[in-house]
Amino acid sequence: MSSNVEKEPGPLGDSPAQAPSTPTEPEKRKREYKDFGHEEEKATHANVDMSTIELKAEDLYDKEKVDLETIVIDDVFTLLQCSAEGLTQAESERRLELFGPNKLEQESQNAFLQFLSFMWNPLSWVMEGAALVAIALSNGEGRAPDWQDFVGIVLLLFINSAIGFYEERNAGNAVAALMDSLAPKAKVKRDGSWSEIESAGLVPGDMVAFKIGDIVPADCRLTEAINVSIDQAALTGESLPSSKKDGDQCFSGSTCKQGEAEGVVISTGANTFFGRAASLVGQDDDTTGHLQKILAQIGTFCLVSIGIFVLAEIFVLYAGFRYSYRRGLDNILVLLIGGIPIAMPTVLSVTLAVGAQQLAKHKAIVTRITAIEELAGVTILCSDKTGTLTTNKLTIDRNTIRTYGPFTPDDVILLAAYASRTENQDAIDASVVSAIGDPSRARAGIKLLDFKPFNPVDKRTEITYREESSGKLKRVTKGMTGIIIELCTRNKTNEVEDKLEADVEEFASRGLRALAVAYEEVDGDDFEAEGNGFELIGLLAIFDPPRDDTKQTIDDAIALGVKVKMVTGDQLAIAKETGRRLGLGDHMYPAKVLKDGPVPGGKHASLDEMIMDADGFADQFIDTETGVFPEHKYEIVKRLQGLGHLCAMTGDGANDAPALSRANVGIAVEGATDAARGAADIVLTEPGLSTIVHAIRGSRQIFQRMRNYAIYACAVTIRIVVCFAILAFAYKFDFPPFMVLLIAVLNDGTIMTLSVDRVLPSMTPDSWDLTEIFAFAVAYGLYLTASTVALVCVIIETTFFQDKFGVSLTNAPGTSVDHNDAQLHMIVYLQVAIISQALIFVTRAHGFFFMERPSVALFCAFCIAQLIASIIAAYGNWGFTNIQAISGGWIGIVWVWNIVWFMPLDWIKFAMKATIIKSLRARHERQIVAEATSGVPITRTQSRAASIHASLYSNRVSFIKRAARKVGFGGKVSMKPEELQRFSSIQAQRAGATLARNPSRTA
């Protein structure tokens, strides 16, 4: 292979000496680790009186007193009143009382009160009022209270509440997920000896130890670090693990990827860096969700409709007809019981809950069921990059390998694999070894003689080996470009250096990390001897590649009308390269624009305009103050919502948790931290984003079911209140309230099956156009009213049915029909029950009702309900209410009557679409164009709208997230890399101040 090529010696001037007998030459000693100790800037001390421990926050930012980047560990020990020997058991118990356990607190709610909360909304209030009317206000005139109606109403309320309560109790606890994100066990030094305890028992001042694979149990400052590398991607979004040395800080919830360390705990529980991030989770949970606001508006429509006709009945029946108190009250109860869609919150909750089970089959677990409805209307998907769009696994880009000299790209990768660990690998070694395909090739054909692993000082690895085929000793090193090129002495020409510099700049502009590889041969058999000089042989490009299905998923999302924006804490160049590879575009902006705004005179007149135009946001440079932090992601989501968009946010780390909580739909991808899962509304359990497309399509199907029910519920409200008010006004018709209650029960039982109905998802984001819904409802409601009024008119005013079909009522032949004939009540009951339920087959179909087959469950439920209604009509001789069984002839007449009136309903739907609905949509489009031209934001219904009325319909799972608000300081989190050490000092000072106020009892 090309690695056997003999190398020509470079110019003598390139190397002070060529002979291996001069090991003290500085150029040759650079590759020896022992000559390079951990040379650091001299540490400083806090320039304050440490005995008083009154260090203040403002002092920490005054470098005349404290240089926070170099403050020595001894000062931390002094502040925390501890030592490297750890705390005593007694002292740790005392501090546990002072600081609390190392976990996030949660608040539980009384289950009984939670159950009753489902009866606390305006729709339920009206039904509860109707129950009170039936039991308390119906006394008098020698009649007992209306126990039947009272019991029926209460049972209806309890059934609906029980269903909602059951679904909520299965929703899961977000705070519990946050609490579980802390490491369950910790190795701690107590009374001078090491032991393993529950991490919840850690306190500031404890000495802890962790090694490769462990989760850091609490925020700590390292007192001893041996080749430590920490993965902080869950906190900062960084692709690469961060190397740590003595004095550095490690954060709770991060993972040790390499080495082992000891440290002193400076902060626990809610006071940790992670705990502060958790404080942003649920920050807006006292406001109202999107579905709750829609429910409020639909509820208002129903309540206003009922209120108008209740007032009309009060004036007409009492003032005009001089009804007795109890008779008028019964008529009002009919409107209250029949008009209120009491089951609406429960039907929608069951629809969402069943939909959540369906989404679970696609590996999407829903933790907040109302998020399904919001996902159907999402117009913008903000996605984290690391671990979401990409694999969060470093990879060698084989297409961009640069070679220098007589080596092929495959040779360069193989030699780089030689210079990599095959066990206990860091991220870079793992990427290099995996690039050769078969990891065993990294040691095949060679005999390992010496290996020097990567360390933060030399920033390179090195292997000396014997090639078994030739018996020659060879040495390969890989590492940072600047370090490797300085080692090279053979064929190091200006031309090579210029080419290398250009290649590195090209990689940097594309967001690729460069890894240089050099090679030399060693004469003789002494593997410790100097070689004949390193020669630069290649440059590898390392990047975090997109997931295999991410590009297709993004294309699918765009086809569904959802725009995707990348929001990452990685470098701007990396974000642009990822965007190009995924087809997202490269209009990426540094996060600092969120604070500074667009450049004056630029193409963007406002920050909102820039956010809408952007394909994503990222850090401008590495290790600067311009990174994307939790509050930036939070602000992006908030502004997009302010522009009228429903926004979804995907993420996998604790740094994503605040934005996940703020978004209309927070989506935690597979492998996400429990912090992200706890803040998210939907948790994916399968790699990649393809599940999101399934979830969007599924949510749009669920949305269609809810929309169909909303039209149906509003139409039935209009149908009941208008129909029975007209009958009361025209014929002084007193329909029994109990029969309306029976209609409501049968309707609700049937409509529950809508949750599994067959529907087609829309190809554009769904939205609640309530004007359309109410227009359809009024049209359907008035038509059904006409069907009932016409039937009553024919029966009362004519003898058509009696003459043609030989049927009769309780009145004597030849006499006029009693307007409140008990059998007439039963006829009206059957007619209303049948055609009202049949309406759902019209509202669920876009075309003719028979062109879209309903689910088996819905059709069977309808048939069973109508069978029950017909049996009641045939045998319902109930003395407690004014009804009497009717003959089979009347039942047949009612069925035929309803079928005749049902057929034109589709034509009413088509007529509405061609006229009123078309006009409403055209007007809406004109408004959008006008607002876009004038620069006025689109005023689309927004989630988290602060409406007291809407909040009364709020899903009661909000109590779970309200508990999370009690966690942490409540302030925003700054995740600037250069501020991490400052933050550690602040934590130490706060813990020290607490201890100063509560000195050790043994002192």
C-alpha cells in the first residue's frame, strides 16, 4: 500500500537535526507529552475578606476583586466551608435541611378536586343551573320537585366528567419526567470514605466522583480531572464533547464521555444550571390553550343562542300567555337541557385521546392531548439541529478528504484509524474508526508498540507500530491542524502550507471541522526513537451528518404546508452547511440579531420580517457571546406566535425545554433527555423526524373529526332552541324536559364514536374558521327545525296521516288534536332523535354523504341509538313524564318523514359552499392580502391567549405544568460558554452565603 512508499528527506533547513541520537532537540521533543505539563495561567484569589464570606454578586463581576475565570478551588472550598475530604454525615444531613434534596419538586393535586374541575366551565354551569331549577325551583302548584330531570342531568354531568378525568389521569406528569432526568445514583465522599448514595441526597460541599458513561449528578467544580471529556449537548446544543481540566465546572445532567474526575458540589436541585432552565418550562402555563379558546367561542355561540330564546320564552309565555310558574319553567328547561352541548368538551377530549392512541402506533407519545389539535394547524416547525435534524454522531465526510503526497483518501483514513483508540473512544476516534467500515481493520496487519491518547494540551493522538508485512516501524499522528503542521519537517513547503491553509478555510466556511494526519518512519527496532520526520499526508473533514430520513421528512412537511426553520447553538457555518444538505436553504442568521435587530438599511425592515425570512438561527462564532440560548429559542417561538402562526418546536436537550414548553406543540425527538420530554407535548420514540409527518397527518384527521362534531353540536343547539321555542309560541306546545335529556344522552353516546371515524387529512394546515362553522350550523339547524315544525303542523292542522295510514292519537275521532297530546310528544321525540343524529353523516362528508363511508363503530352506534329510540317510542308509557307509546304506524311515518327530509341536506351543504361560504373565504383572503400589504400582522387565533373566559374551558392537565413553575429561580438562563465559570462562582457564593448564615454546629 502507499504507506510503504519510501520518503525522501526534506531540506536540512527544515529540521535542526535529522539523527535520532539528538532527542533533546526542541522540534523533536514536541511530540513527547512529558515535556509539556499543564501550563496554565496563574490562578488568582478572591480579593475579599474570605473569613466573613460576604462576597456579593457585583463583586463577582469586578476583576479587581475576583477574576472569575481563574478563581482557585481553595476559595470555593472556603466559601462552601468544606474540604477535599468531603463532609461528615451529620453535616450533610444539616445541609440537606438547608438546601433541600437534589431533585426538582413537584406538586400533586387532590384527585377529587381534579374530578370536580371538569364541571367548572360555562357549559357545565348552565346544566348545573338546570339541575338546580329542576330540584329547587320546580316546587309548588302541588307538584313534587322534578327528580327525574335532576337525576338525569347530574348523571350526564358525572359521566362526562368521569371520561375527562380518566383521560387526564393517563396523560402523564411532566414534572416527574424532569425529576427523573437527574442521575439516580452518585458516588460521594462522606466521613473520609467513598460510598454510593441516591443523588437526591447530595448537598453543596460534597465531594463526588464520576467516570466514563456516568451522568454528572450535580453542578460541581472539578478538583481532579484525568483526560475528562463531557458531553454538554443536552445543555448547550454543542456537537462536540467539551474537554475539562482541574477547576472547570461540570453541569448536572451532562454525560462523561471520557476519563474520570472528582469534584466539589456547588449547587443542587433547582439551583443547578439545569434547574434554572427548568424554571422557564411552563412559564406561560397560566394562560389558555388554542383548543380551549375555540371551545370558549363555540360555547359562547351556544349560550347566546339559548339565552336569546330563553328570554323570548320568559316574555311570551309568562307575559303573553300567562303561563303558570311551573309550566313555563318546564319549557325553559327544555331549551337549557337540549340546547347546551354539555358533552362537547368530553367528546373532543375522547376524540383527542383515541387519536393519541393512534399516534402511539406511529411511535409518537402524546403527553398533552390538546396538542394534537394544535399540531393540525401548525404552520412553522422550528427544529433543533444537533440530534434532531442530525445524528449527533460525528462522521468523516469521505467526499471532502484532502491528500498531500502519494497517499489516497483510503490510505489517509486507514492511517488515521491506526492513530485512534479502538476502545473507550472519544467522539473523534469513533468517527475515524467507523469511517473504515470494519473497525477490526484499525489494528489489522500491525503490531501496536506505543499509543499516546488525546489530551487537552497536545491536542493530538499518536501511534507507533510495526507493519507486519514489511517489519518496518512506523508512526502516525492526527490532531488539530496547527499542531500537526508544526510537527511536520519533511516536504513542508510553502506550496503545501498554502494548500493546507486554503483547505482549512474552505472547511471552516462550510462548517466542517478539520483533522490533520501526519506520518513518519522509524529506523531500527527502538519504537521510542526519533523518526525520519513527520510528513503531512491528509486532512479529514468531520461533521455531524443529517439523519437518513431528515431531508425526505422536511420535503414532506413542506408539501403539507409547514415551513421548517433550524434553530441551533452550533456555529453559523455549520448551520448553513446542514441547511444546504437538507434543502432548507442557507438564509441563516446569528442569534444576536434577536437582540440587536436587523442591520439598518438592510433588506429587512423589522425583526419580525427577518424572522419570517430566515431559514434558521445559529451561533455566529464558536465560544462567543452570540450563541443561541434557551431565551433566544423561546423568543423566536414567541415572536412567530405573535405573527399569527401556530408554531411547533422539536428538540432533544434541556436547552430546548423552555422553547418546547412555549411552543404550541413541543416535540421531543427519540433519545431526548427527560428534561426535553417533560417539557414537550409529543415525545417521539423512533429515530428521525419521519414520525412527525405521520403525526401531522394523524392530527389533521383528528381535527376533521372535531370540526365535524363542532358543526353538528352547534346545529343541534339551533335546532332544539329554535324548534321548541317556535312550537311553544305557535301551539303552546309543552315538550317534557326528560325526553330532551334522553335525546342528549343517546346523541352523546353515538357521537363518542366520531373519535374513530374515517376521515381524510387536509394537505394544508387546518384552522378553526368559526364563521363557517356557525354558518353551516345555522343553515342545518333551521332546516331541521322546519322538518319538525312541518310535521307538527300536518298532524295538528290536518288529518292527512289519520286518513291515509289509519293512525290515531289519544283524542277522540273527529275532534281536534290536543296540542300537548302525550302521543304527539312521543312522535316529536322520535322525529327529533332520528334526524338530529342522522345529521352527523352530512357534516362528516365533503361531498354526498354516501360517497364517504363512515366507520363501522359510528354506523353501528347510530343504528343502536335509533333502535333504542324506536323501542322507547313503541313501549314508553312512563307516568312520570307526559308521554305515551305510539303505534308501529306512527313509527313508520316518522322514519319515512325523516328520510324524505334528510335527502336534501347535502344540497343545502353544497348551496352554502357555493354562496355564503365562498363569500366568507373570499373576504378572508382579501383581508390577508390587505394586511400583508399594509404590514399589519395576520390576526389568526393564537395559542396562549390570555382570556379569562377561555381559561374556564382549560384542560385540567395544566395543573401539572403549573407545579413546574415553582421550580428554580424563575429567571432566564444564560448559556454563554465563557460565562460558565462565572456562573459556578455565583453558585458557590450563594451556597456559601447560606452556610455563613447557618454556620456548622461543630464549628
